[in-house]
Amino acid sequence: MDTKFLTVGVNGLSVEFGNDISIETNNKVSAFRKVLQEYPIDGIVETIQTYRSIMIFYEPEVVRYHELVGACKACLGKMEATTDTTPMMTVCEVPVLYGGECGIDLDEVAKFHNKTPEEIIDIHSSNYALIYMFGFLPGMGYFGSNNGLTMPRRSSPRLKIEGGSIIIWNDQTIILPNTSPTGWNVIGHTPIKIFDFNSENPFLLKVGWWIKFVPVTQKRYDEIKAQVESGKYQLNIYEEEMQ
């Protein structure tokens, strides 16, 4: 495995697994992080996962840099020795109301790909999307799939897009956690709150989960929204064999 170890400041180590943004590379990052959790290394304070690497913050007075690199290499060996004949993935269903006022760019996306809006919805909702990482805004995940719905950035960004909006860009999907500006394309909206600062656990989703976007009607959307606001809505999360 071609893995790089890079020094970051006085107490950071970046372990890189490639130069591309892909599900395959991100799976390696997730597998390595899992091994770190199963075989804890003294001195590690925090780990942060990205598209193609994992950032490790550590206490130099507990573990020296070269010792940490050696321990990480040992973990790589454990990762490569692990074989899972039936790999499973955690799937989380996210209800989405596509198009209309909730998805103001759906028609434009359909035109760009020479398809109907219904075909775009079918493509987007029939492909699982892996949560690569979180960043930029609290709770904002970057979900990658192989659905082919790449879109260029808009020529003029919008200054205010509602939280919960479903945005596509470069074969990836983002759910805006809060109302914010964006220069990408909005195709729908989910009534669930993926980030709630007032909640005991403000982050609803987790890195490594797979998202299944589920189209819903306006009526069902309103029902779910009411359940979310009353605290009664439960996410549908389940395990299934890797696709």
C-alpha cells in the first residue's frame, strides 16, 4: 500500500492513502481509522478523516513522532491482514422533496445532462452515496457516489440557501446543515436536521455511512417535518452487504 506520512506542525501527523477523491481511497482511510480505534496508540488526542487522508493530533511528550509513525505502520499491517468475506455497510435513508421551490436547479441540471427531471431524480436516489468527510461548516458532509451527475459551479453564487438543501457538484452531494451561501446547484430539500446545536448529539450523520436518498411527496415531506419538529422522527438506519 502506497501510504505517505507527513509532518503537520509540532503535534500533527497526516497519513495519506492517495491523491484522488474516490470511494476506494476513502474506504482505505476509514479502514485505517477503524484499526486505530481497535488498537489505540498512547498519545493520540484526536483523528480527523478527509477524502484521502487521516489527520492525527498527538501529545509529543507522550509519543515521539518517529514512534507514532512506527505504530501507524504496524496498524497498516493489521489493516492489510484483515479480510472480511462479507463486508457490510451502514445505510442511512434521507427523505428528499425534489424540484419545485425545494430544488430550484433541478430543471437546469436535467437540461445540462440532456435528461428529464424525473430521470435526474431516479439517478440521484438510486445510487448510494458514501460520507467521505465533514468540513467547511459544522455537520456539513461530503457524500460521494458514482452517479455521474457532475455539474459546474454556477456563474453567480446565491447568498442565501436554506439549510437542508440538497446540493450536487462534481459527482458529489452536500446537505447544507444551515442556511448559507452556495455557488452550486440545488435539486431538493430534506426535512431532517443533520446538525442541531441544541441537541445532546448535534451531529446526526457519521463518516463512513452510506446515504440513500429517498424521494418523497409534498404530503410526506410535511409529515416528516412535523415529526422532526416534535422530536418524534426516527432515521431509518440499517446494515446491508456492500454493493
